[in-house]
Amino acid sequence: MPKKIATNNRSGKMIRSQADMDKAVKAINNILRRDKAKGARLYVPELTWMFFLRYLDLMEEAEAQKATALATAFTPSLSAPYRWRDWAAPFDHKKPAAELKAAQTPGWRRAELTGDGSTLGDYLKFVNGELFPHLQKLGENGNATDKQKIIAEIFRNKERTVLASETNLQDALDRVHALSEAQVSEQHMFPMSQALESLLPSLGEKKNDGGQFFTPREIIRVVVKVVNPKLSRTAYDPCGGTCGFMIETFKHLMAQHPTATQIQQLKTETLWVREDAAEAIPIALANMVLHGIDLPRMWHGNTLTRAETYGELFAGAPAQYDYVFTNPPFGSKEGKDAQQHFDYKSGKAQILFLQHIISSLADD
């Protein structure tokens, strides 16, 4: 059985600095690397879905408690046994699985899959054969909520965990759970968003081709600060990567003391993104949600050819935007299917993107 980590009542280790956060995330990465996730292109997406599901569970627990206090209705995005608290949370090994299940105690489904009476491989079979397929199908229902559509898009291409060892998987889950309950010294900073931000720079490390999805945050912050976007305006990134530009724009606008109405608009109707790479989409969506963007307006497809993979989250997008923040790809080539949409024909993607950016900017 994997080693248990005590996490009750936010008793996790104090995160006093970014270095503490980096160290905690590195410890989880080391677990993934000792299995099948040897490089950032593998362990970053793996940790991202774990962070996202843990964050989602915490948020839905809080929303349910609020609804109970206000005597209002609340419909969760996930039901048992697909919530983090059911299958991923640590459980009390002193109690039988049947007792945990009857009380819906955290970790009850995990106890069933790993405790007495279970067989080796049951846990991985659940994650790969039940959990992921269920998450992928959430958006197919005609009554699916925006949040369910986001979940389905994040897990669209997630057929199985990269990890082959149940012990390694549970070790990683335990550490993510503990990290989410760690005390963070900086106010208003949610641990999971901090954790993901400390993870993403590894995509841009030397000799790692995942750098195509990651622009250094220091550069992004300078660009956003210089442009100085204002509230009640729209922003757009036609090649979003991990959505660093939109997240920093969100932070910049939140610092302008928006009203409740403006906050709602900012979280749902202000930031618009396009991205083509399937491997970047789940990281980008999770990154935005973890930073407080309730409805990530992301279009999945080729911006230049206009070939759409999934566009429901982009419904209602404006024809033009007040601001365009982006770091377009340089060196890639595009064929006639992309060039036909532009006045100046070129096989160079950066030339086509520049034309797209100009046409996407609204007149001031």
C-alpha cells in the first residue's frame, strides 16, 4: 500500500515561498519520473489533470456548503464515485471499506479498490476504464453545464494515466492532496494555481520541445503592464499555449478593483483564446480554471485554416477584440488551406498570424 500522508484540517506543511512550492511540486515530479513520465511533456499534463480534479472537488464542496447555508439548489458537475473525495483522497485504513462507503467517508471508493478483497490492478482499471471515460462523456448530454463541457474538453484525449504503477499513482495523488491542504503564507493565493505555475516553466527548459507552449511569465507580465488593458474590454490570444497571456491579463484586470458585475464579465466573457495543439488544451483550460476564470473561452482548432476541433466554449465570441496578446509560432509552415484566408499569401505561419492579429483588433 502507498504511504499515507496526513492532511486533515489543513495540517499540511506551510508554503512560505515560491521555493517551497517548487520543492513540493518537484517531489511529485520525481514520483512520476520514476515511472513512465520521464520528461516535462509527459509529467506536466499528468500533474495538471490531478491538480484540476482536486481543485474542482474543493470548489464544488464549497459551493455545496454555500447552497445549503442559503437554502438554494446546487447541482454538482461530478457525482460519486467520480469525485476526487471518493476515489483519490486518503482514507482511514483502520476502518473497513464497507463502513467508509456507507458513511461516504473521503476515500471510500479508493478503499474498495485497494483494500481487503481487492486485487492488484483494480485501481488502475477504475482510473483508466471508468473515471476517464466518464469525464470525457460529460459534455455529450444536451443539458451539460459549461463546467461539464470544460471537464470533457480537458479529458477529451486522456485515455489512460501515463503511470503504470498503482503505488506511484497513489503516492502522487496523496502528495497533490497534501499540497492542496498546505497553508500558504501569501493571502488570496490558492495553492493549486501556485503549484501549476511552478510546474509550467519546465516546458520551456533547454532541450525540451514543450517550450512552444510556454512563454516566460516575466516577459508576459511586462507586455501586459505596458499595454495596460482596462476593464470592460475584451482580450484575445490566437495561439494561446498554456494561456499565460490571458491569465496575466486576468490578474491585471482584477487588480483594478472591478465591481461584482465586472468580475462576472471578466470571468466569463472577457478573455478569448484559440489553440490547435491537443496536448496544450487540457493544460490551458485547467490553468485558467485554477486561476479563477470560471468559463475559459477557448476554441480548439487551427486558427489559420479555421478548421475546428471543438468550439462550443467559444460560442458568442466577438468578431474583433480590444486587445490581442500573443506569442505566435515562428518557423512553422502553412499550406494553401491557410493562405486562402489572407490577402498576403505566405507559407510562413508568423506572416499569416500577423495578418490575423491585425484583422482581429477592433478600432479604438
